[in-house]
Amino acid sequence: MEKIAHVIVNPLKSLNLLSRQDAEEITGSGGVLFALFRLCALAILNTDSEKDDAEKVLADYADFDVRLIPQPRGLRLELFNAPPQSFVDGKMIRGIQEHLFSALRDIIYTDLKITASQPELPSSVQITDTVFRILRNARVVRPDQSPQMVVCWGGHSIPREEYTYAKNVGYQLGLRGLDIVTGCGIGAMKGPMKGAAVGHAKQHIKDGRYVGISEPGIITSESPNAIVNELVIMPDIEKRLEAFVRLAHSIIVFPGGVGTVEEILYLLSILMHPDNHEAIPLVLTGPESCREYFEELERFLIDCLGEDVRAYYRIIVGAEKEVGNAIRAANDEVHSRRRAAHQAYYFNWELVISPDLQMPFVPTHEAMAALQLHARLPKHELASALRCVFSGLVAGNVKTFGIEQVRTRGPYQLSGDKSLLSSMDRLLKMLVKQKRMKLDQEKYQPCYQLVE
């Protein structure tokens, strides 16, 4: 297998203004943090690869290594046996180079300077402050711009027709001067960015923003796409989700698998909270071929959360221009509302997020079995519990920790109201049927069992 045997890489934007003490702390961090950075670096260097099996990538590049070289102008990276697709004529692609140092900034520097100062059990306010400080350190929050951040969620394992649709929606957003925030992977995360880039080019917008927000457990198995020009790696999935909703001026959700359903439930738990009103405009959209997907998704949401859930989103099928108009109008409304209330445009401080949505959920078999899935719960609390279920299913499908848990202890056991479990099982079977659980469907085995 062809590999780049040795190369030294210099920072372009991130970590090029470090003090000597900062550099010494980072190079001396070692241990778990540095091992995590190595995995993320390999995933970034594997951008645009056809391989979707993280274990296979790790096996193919078992001899890959990275070292930190302190110097007066910051840090250099020394790479050994790197994937070749990140290089052109012997030089690393600029976007990949920036992503590498963004990962170093967020995984090591941010941990040393921000999250390490948090108490063991931080308050809700402290968690939100940490999310803000990480985004500020990455220069993602900018006080001098009007509300134009559109968060796009959706699956990475989607057919070509859905990718084209997502790209066309992104094009409509780009023509209207809107910027894109996604989970930074492929599929429905790459499509809107690619389309928006064309729309921005036609409008001669030279500073279009394509923000990718990931977390270590995801980025090690799902490389960021090459269009991302601002990469942020949050410490865990909960801070990643909070970063999305506090940055968002509107949100679009394309069809996806269990990870997309998790994001929808997380957002609905916030929108249905009694202290949040007109918080974030939400549009669910896809091509005409996805009508059945949205019908089944809405059936699941209504079965679990009641008819009132329909008030918190709008479904638009097969009309890219209509989506563009709806989101532009929604962003203008958000602009007017925040200006009248003297609220920040760049970070939604007023949004109420329950502590159970902020604390990391570790999907052990015990934690999954203990989830309360009962219709008697307040709707925003039930949405939060269901979100944890789907978070566990994401782990069991694609994350190393979850895959190993299921391999050694068998499928997760889920219990609760029969009607809720039945509706959830129906939705999950539809996702499997439509091949939305994992790219390699022949190897897919359910990682859950439903128990009344």
C-alpha cells in the first residue's frame, strides 16, 4: 500500500501564536489525549477515502505516527506513513493541513486550557460557557455578522438522488447569502456545503463559511469533508449538539439514520421545553423519493410525543427553492427578534437546555436498560430519553466503544411502554430497509433488543 513515509507540516491558522509555555504543555501532554489526536489525525488524512470501516483504516495504517515539534513560531507536526490522498505533488492539501491543526487545537490545547478548569460536576451554566469558549477559541463566534448560519443535519449513508437534493438546497441557500454548519462528514453534510459554495461563487461571496462540528468518537470513524473551512472538534456529543443549536439561526434536517433521528429528538426536547418559545426554525426536507421516510418519521414522533409536536417543524418534500425561501425568511425573522430583544446574533444564550441534555450519556448496557421510555413523562423529557436511546444505537453501529460493548455483551436491552417500543422498532426497521444504518449493509446486525 502506497504511503507518505515522512513529512513535516507547519500550522496555517491554528496554534501559530503559542507561548513557549503553551507549546511545552502540549508537547508534554502525551497519554490518552495524544493517542486520541493520533486517531483524529489519521481520520482527517483519510478524507475522501472510499473506506467506511474505521477498524480497517486503523489496521491498514497501524504504522502511522505523528510527533509534535515545538518551535518559536508555534508547533510543527511530523508525520510518518500517512495516507497519500491528502497530498498533491508531495505537498499536503491546504484544507487538510488546516484541519490537522484545528484537531490539535481542540483536542489538546482546549482540554488543557478550557475543559480541564471545569469542576467534576459542572453546572448547566458552566457547560454552556465551556461550549462558548471552545467556539470562541476556534474563532467561530463572530460578533460582527448578521444571523445567517444554517445548520444542516442528515445521514452520511444516502443514495445519489438525496445527495443531489441536499446539494441543490445548499445552492439555494448560498444564492441567498446564507452560511452552512454541518457535522462535517459526507452525504447530507457535504452536499449543502458543496451547493452553497457554488451559490456563493455566483454571488461573488468570497468569505462563505462552511463550518464543520464533530467530536472525537465520530471523527475517528467519519472523516471531515474537504469543503469544510472551519473545523471544530467538541469534547463530547452533548457539547457538539449544544454548539449546533446555539450557533443556529435555522436548522434543516435531511433524511438520515439513527444519528439523524437522535439529533431531531435532541432538538425537539429543547423546542418543546416550556421555557423556550419560537427558539429555532426547523425544516425537514428531502426529494420526492423520501416522502415515505418523512411519513414514517412523523408517525414515530406523533406516536411518542403527541400531535402537538407538528407545531415545532415544517416538512417540505421535493422543492429546493421553497426550502431556500423558507429558511431565508426564517433567518430574517430571527434577526428581527434578536435585534428587538437586544440578544446576541452569534450565540443563542437565551435558549434553555436541560441539564440532562448537557451531561454526556455513556451508552453502557446498564445505562441503556435504565432509560425511562414512558408516555406519562413530560414530552420534552421523553424526547430527551429517546434521544439517549438513539445515541446508544449510533455508538453500537459506528463507534469503537459501542461496537466492542455489543460484541462482548450482546445487544442493548431496551424497555418501556409497548406502544413506544413498537413505534420505535417500526422506525428502526424502516431505516434498515432503506439502508440508512451503515454503508456496509451486508455486515449490519441490530445492536438492540426490545423488551416489554
